[in-house]
Amino acid sequence: MFEVDDEPIETLHIYVEREQPPRPSLLPLVLSVLALLLIVATSVLGSSQQPVTRAVIRVPAVLLPMKTFTAQVAIVPTGIKTYPATTAHGILTITNGSIIGQSIPAGFIIQGVATDSAVYVPAGNANGYGYATVSAHSLSSGKGGNLATLAINQVIGSSTYIRNLSAFSGGRDSYSVKVITAQDRSVAAANARNRLLSMSIGLHYPCKETLSVNKAVVTMSWRCQMLTYHIAAFYHVTGVRLIGKNLIISVWFVPRPVRIWVK
């Protein structure tokens, strides 16, 4: 018999991995999608932009009922007129107790009042005082010259009495007021026309205008012959001009496709 020496045993572990195939690139797929979207967009946009034809056509004007438009505009005054102060006037009563007549000249001044003319006051007698009246005016203009009754009550010398038995009136201070000028009327008329322009929208012949001014108001009326026209529904209007009894209309339209018959 043979004896065999035990030798150490080495254990080996072997692992087997399956090799993965390389992943495909996404770039071609993305480029394909973008190209497809571009083709679709070009087709959609290209089909909506159809060729357009522009033209000018002449059609007869069709008359509609007459219309009347009216506008009222207040006149705003800008002018200024100044009225000067006025002078108060009144009557002076003069009595004479002397046996000698008295002559009082024009322009005789007493208490801020001057006589308008000369006056003779007869002498007194057994029946009473001599008596006379004379018109007079205040020397200062304005309301201050409106003297109250008996504001003048004075003795001249020893026997001549001067009084105002009634009040002086007519004195007025100066003042200014706004007045309407020709320019103010023109501005109001222009504003009325602007309003009528916004009211008379639509085709019409030149309107007949009437204008009246009542105190501070301008009233303007337009009487207009309205018009219309008839064209094919596929026309798109871009402008209209009126020449006589016809309308010159600028239009654009998309021509209808021409069918070609092939046998």
C-alpha cells in the first residue's frame, strides 16, 4: 500500500457575465421627428396663404332714404366788454327867504354836487319863500354818488336853503362782462360739424347744411342722401370713392381654382 500525503486544495470561483449590446443613439430619431414637424408646418401654412388678387371695380350707387342729422353746441364767450362808471343825477330844491332874488350859476358846487344849469330863485314875499328847482349831478362817478333824500340840506348865506327832497340815482360802478365774438360763433359751428361727421357715418352725397344761432346756442343740421352698393360676396372692400352716380371700389379676392378637364 502507498500512502498519499494530503495536499491543500485551492477553490476557484468563476463568474460568467453576458455582454450587453451597445445602446442605439437617439439623435437620428430626434432629427426625424423635427423634419416631420417642419414638413407638416410648411404644408399647413403654405395651404392657408392662397394667392390674392387686387382690383378696382365700378358699380352703380343705390339710393337710400334721406336722413337728417342735427347737433346743438353752446357758444362759449371769450370777448370782454367793459362798461364805465356812471354819474348819479337828481334835483335840488332851492328856497329864498330874502327880499332880494338870488341867481345861482351853472356848475355851482355844494356837498359834492354841481348844478347842471343856472337858476334864478325869486325873492320871498308875504305869501312865503321864493322857490326854484335845478337839476344837478354828483361829482364822483359810481354808486357813491347815489345820495339819499336830504343828504344835502344846507343854508347858503342867511336866507337861501338848498336841499334834495328826493334821492339821487343812476350812479353805477364800472364793470366788465363776457360777450360772444364772431370767432366764438365760428368755433361753435366747427364743433357742431365735427359732431355731425361722427353721426353721419356711411356713404352719402355731400349734405345740405343749415345753421341757426339762437342767443348762445348754435344749431346745425345736415340733410344727407344716403347710398349703398351691391357686389359679390367674395370681394373684400378696402376703399370706396363716389364719382357721380357710380362708386369706385377697391377690393381684393382669392381667385377660384380653374378646373382643367382631361380626357
